[in-house]
Amino acid sequence: MTKRERSSSNTTTTRPPNPKRVKTNNKTDDDTNGTKIINKNSKTMQSNNEKVTWGGWMGAHKTGNDIDQESERIDRQKAAFGGDTIARLKDLNVLIVGCAGVGVETAKNLILSNVGGVVLYDNEVCKEVHRGSNFYVTPEDVAKGEEEGVTLAEASLGELRSLNPFCRVDILDKSTSTESLLGEEVVLSKDVLGTHRPYAAIVVTKLLPKKALLALNETARSNGIAFIMAITNGVTSSIFSDFGPHHEITDATGEPTQTLAVANVEVIAEKPKLLQVEGVKDGEKVVILTVAQSDHGLEDGDVVVLEDMRDEMEVLNGKSVTVKRVAIASPTAAKVDTRGVAFKTALALPTSSVISNFERQFDFYKIAFDGEEENSGKKFPVRTITIFNRLALVLNDDKGKKLLDDSSKVDIFDKYQSGGLLNQVRPPIAKQYLSLTETLEKTPVPQMLRGEDWELGKGVDVHLSIAAVLEFHESSGHWPRLHNSDDAAQVLKLADDISNARKEVEGSCWSQNIQYGFPMGGEPRDLDEKRIKRYARLFATELTGFCAFLGGAAAQEVIKASGKFTPIDQWVHHDECALVVDECPSNVGPLFGSRYDHQIAIMGKDFQARLANQRIFLVGCGALGCEYLKGLALMGAGTGKDGKIWVTDMDRIEVSNLSRQFLFRQNDVGHPKSVRGALVVERWNPNVNIEALEKKVGTDSEDHFDDKFWESLSLCWNALDNVEARKYTDARCLFFSKALLESGTLGTKCNHEVILPFRTSSYNDGEESDDNENQIAMCTLRSFPYLPKHCIEFAKQAYFSDYFEFGPEVYESFRQDSLAFFEQLDTMEPGDQSRSLRMIKAFIDLQEEAGGTIDFDGCVRIAF
């Protein structure tokens, strides 16, 4: 046994004590419960009456090793979001209203994202049923909730703080009412958690009374605060995003910008008919650029900056220009294979030659088509082929005119000889968003997560259900009760009244016929009575799967307040009616008062019994694996006498894992992921029968994962980071006729797939391999590199970017304008500040050693 393994086997699983109060100079007042109210600007923040040194959970100014620790925690997030966005996230303070499932999921994700501060508000007392969605509520919290009134916010606070010592986390005092949220001491505070910054976003995770909800939205809009609402009721989930009347998007997609090498530049005096460029008429002059890459990856209207132009075209360097895609018309009958060698070889010719070839082809097929009597009067079928290695410059817009001063200078492009780069830039986009009040009424066809549901207009019924429930609460003083038919009938009547009242209002949401996502001329239809009544009957419930999804989506929306990524278009709904399969009263009730009550109320006791006896194999315990383990434990999977969960992962926990893999803490670093993850979820649900393994799943472990093992499974669930292992588990599942849940993430993108043997295509039916992946999972890179490119990428990340990109860039910025550089330095993360100064010092030392100047030969010597 190795030293590392002995350390793992002898380590206990206790968590560090709850984070303690930072010592401040602010005046404090004791309340009757012994807690302390802090922050002289706002007396609504509370915490335990304990102390730690400056730089603890409050994420205060860091020195020494603290800088490197925070930087190491978020290095993978920096790769996904970019350094600028990571720096801006520290300026974001977020208020989360509601600490049930969606609220705690949102808070957890934002704290791991390393925002500046998170404040929680929920005065609902802890109950046993909350343990089905809030994984931080313990049996002790439930007992104290009954005796002492412990709230969901109080129960969640300790564990949420322990997620990230560099993020400030606190709760609002119990005395804070929903109405007082709007005051200057809460939402409009200018110094949240001592950060000297106001709130940047509010996330509402449960429906509030209509008047308070709409007022909170209006207050946020008028004060530049992003407002996100993420709610789940029964089998229905909705998210609403409002970034106010003025929001600037600095990076709409988050994708890396393109740098393209120019291979040729041609001026076509008169655009031929077959050549298609948006906005350019036949006969007009057009400039076509050929790039060295086979696919430029740009869209119509993208902006590029010209660089490295030579000779007479050197005057264009540094100037921006809009580009358009280039396409060409081809007869459908020609059946041009755009992936074939002949087509790709033809594209290597000058544009004029390519056009000539297509003109001859077009004329040949056109003559043949016209020569057939049966085609008389018919339109000649033509397809459009986009030529992905060519771009057209737009010279008649503001950028084009500025580029050339006047159109007569377009002939400068005839002087092209060689060289040139196109660097894509993304100009800011200004957007306006409507308020919650407006969108509740004037969203004629609300978006649905599933495209076919949107096309059929199912979002209309969900939207009307939300409006009706708000009206129901306003008139009755309570929300629809669980499985209450009278309340459901009243909600349906209110939805019908709202729909009828809106019929004459242009652009409003009412029950009209929808086809392919568009209203059909105001033709009325009946409300979906079953859907609306079900929404009301199950309104009081929430499922952990929906909570996890909404928590991730809401946290991602908050991050968009930094200007990175495009916010969702106001509303998105999802309604999963397939989860409701047996509504027999004896199956969905009476309830037991257990943590699974919400799940039973929706899917029934029979489902819960089958779920408890499922035998599930979870392959991987990284970011996805942690989430899946949490979900399985909260749902009660593997808790029956025949049920069991196996989780396997070869990796050990690293500091950088702590920003995404929320089951782990600092004292878990160096230990096996599967072992520590299993211990945590066992603590949440002691009834789970779980076995943690550290074995690779592959041909070399078939002595352990043998035929008997695979035959005993109910389900295999992949949480992997490489294609080879995915292919193996898929082949095993197909051989043993087992269902497979496949998923993966890459930066901010993700995918999932449900694979059923002999009913769906399998993973191996696709054409995917590690060789064609453009990006590499970081844990593969650091722990188990198995391809030459993994070593190259590690060297690039560890050395090249610092010494050949980051270092020279900051040094040049310092050399040209030291005052501006130090202003920029203040906006950087502490880790980047330290790195910048070290790099600048290293370059200054090199110059001094070389006598004050370094020539090209000297740079080469330093590089090697």
C-alpha cells in the first residue's frame, strides 16, 4: 500500500467546523438570540457569534499563499469564461430569494463561480420534505425547525459558506419581510456584505405574492439590477430573465475569436449572377478574400480587423471591416459533393476560375433541363453552396467607408501580393428587455425548452397557469394546495378569465391556435384543462432534477450580468407531463411525512418502491458525477433491500476541482473522488447502499466488472471525460441490454443522450474519437495523459502562454504607459496581479543583464 493510499484509508470524513464571523470594526448589536447584527449600513445581516481572522470565509483581501490558492481554484473557470469575466464576477453581489431546492442549487453554483457575495433570504421553517431537494437540510435542522423555527436559509448557510472561502455568504435577518426587501437597507443597499458595491442581480426561486413580485422586478429594473426568476412546481419549470431597459453584451457567444490567414485577395469588377453575397447586387464591384483555413467559421455581419498587410496595403493594418459569407448557385441535378476531393481542389483556384467552372456547369444543366418537354414552364432547380474559405468585404457601410475613405480606393486590393491576417472582433451589442408585468401579458408564444412543444403553443397554457396562480393567491391568500381539486378548478377558471380578457389586446398571451410557433390569425382554441389543473394540484411540490437544472440555468444567467454571453429571451418553460403516469389516489397519497413526499405525490408509491431497488453503476465522480450522486441520494435510489449504487473514479481530488465538484472541500484534496463523494451522500441519506471504487472501466478490469456484475445492473450512467471509456461502457450496455445515460460538458456547453438497447442508436453508432476533439478535459491533461497532444497542451498551458503571450503583453503595456497599466492592474484578480508584476520584473532583469537593449538574436536565446 502506498503512502497516499494509507493516508486515504486513515482519513476521517468529518467536515471542517462551520465558517466563522470575520472580525470587523463595524458596530455590532446583540440580539435576543445571541447572534450579532453587523454592517453599519444595513442591520439586516446576521451570522453566528464566532470569529475568524481577516481573509476567512468573507473573502477579504488576500496576501501570500491565499492569492495562489484562489487562482488555483478557479483556473478552469478562467479557461471557460476568460480572465476579464472572472475579474468582473468578483464585482457581482447576488440576492437569492428562496432556499428550497432551486435556491440552494443557485447559491451553490454562484458561490463556486466565485462571485463577490451571495445573500440568502427564506423565512420558511425547515420540514422533512425539504430534505428531498435541499441537500444541506439535516434531521437536526428539521427538529429545530419544529422547536426553534430554524429556517431554510439558516440551515443552508454553514455548508454554503464552506464551499468557497473566497466568496462572501450571509443571510437576511428573520425580521425581514417580503415587503421590506424593496427598502434601501436590502435591495438598494450600496454596500452589500462590506464590498462597497450594490446588488448586481436578484434571483427569485419561489413565487412571491403578485404585488411584491412585480414591485421587486420594477425596483431591480430601475436600479440597474438584473432580475432572474427560476421556479419549479410539480412537473413544470420556468425561468424568466430581465436585464432591464439597457444592457450591453460584450461577448454574445463566449466562443474564441477567429484569426484567419489571408491566402488571396481579388477584386471582381462586376458580381456575376451565380455569386451570392448578401447586400451586393449583380454587376456591383465586390472584394473577395480567400483564407488559408478550409472553414472561416464566421457569419454574415461579423467584424474583422486587418493585420499584417504588406506593401501598398500596409495602410489598412489595424482597420476594421464587416464581412459577409460567399455562396454560389449550383444546379441541384449536378449533385456537387462539397466534401469531395474534386470540390476542395477546385476551391484552391482563384475565385474568378471557380466562378467560370460553375457557370459552365450551370449552363450545361440548364440547357439539358430546358430541352426536356416535361420541364416546360417549370422552374430550374438550383441549390446554394456556401464557400467556407472565402469572405466578401462590406465596403459601403460606416466601417467600409472609413477603411477606404471613398470607393475609388477599392482598387488598392488589386495590389495584394502575400500575407495578411483577419482577426475577428466582437463589437458590443445593446439590448432592451421588458418587465415581468409586460411579459406576463405580452408574450404571445412563450418559449418551451422542447422545440416541438413551442411549435404547438404549449407554452401558452403554462404562461396562463402562472398568471392564474398569482391571481389565485391574491384573491384567496394562499397558494394552491397539494392534490386539491377545488383549488385546481378555481385556477382553471382564473386562467380562462385571463385568456378571454386578453383576446382583444394585440400581442398578448391568450388561448389561440398556434402552428409552428406562430399565432394563426387570432383563431381561439380551448385551454388545456388537464395541463392547467395538474399545474395547480402539484404546485406545492418540487423535484430535485428540475431544481438542479434551474439552479444551473439561473446561476448562468447571473454570470451574464458581466456582459459575457447572451441572456435568454425573457421566458422559457418546460412541462414534463410524462412523469405523471398513475394519479390513482391510493398511489399518490396519503403521504408519509417523509423526505420523498413530493416525489411520491407526483409519481406515486409504486415508482418510489421501484426506484429504491434500482442497481446503478455511475462511471466517474467529477463535476457531473458529483451532481448525479447528489440526485440519486436525494431521490432515494439504491435505498431498498435489493438496490445499490456503484461509483468508480481513478482520479484524486485537486484544488482546481473545488470550483465545480461541490462534494469536496479543501481537506479532501489528494483523496479519491469516488470515496469522498460516496461518504458525503451517505451522510445526506444514510439509507443509500453505495460502494465506492477506484477502478478504470475497460478491458483490463473485466475480472472485477464481470458478466455477473453487468447482468445485475438496472442502469449505467456515464460521467466520463474521454471517448474511449464511453465507447467501452456503451458496448457493454448494448451486449447486456442495459440502459445507458450518456452526458458530457465542455466549457459552457453540454450534451446528454438516453440510450436504450435495440430502441435507440448507441453511442458507438456515431463517429467520435479523442483525435477529433478540439479541447481536452483538464483532469485527463493533468492526471492521465495518454496522447502526445496531451503533453503538448500541458506544456503550452504551463509555460507558453505565460512566457510568450501573457508576459510580453503586460510588459509592453507597462512600457508604453505605466500609469494606465497600474490602473488596469487594479481591475485584475490578485493572482493575475502578482503574476503580471513577476513577469514585468523578469523582463526588466533580462534587459539590465543585456545592457539595456535586447535584439532579435537575444530574444531567440532567451526563448530557448
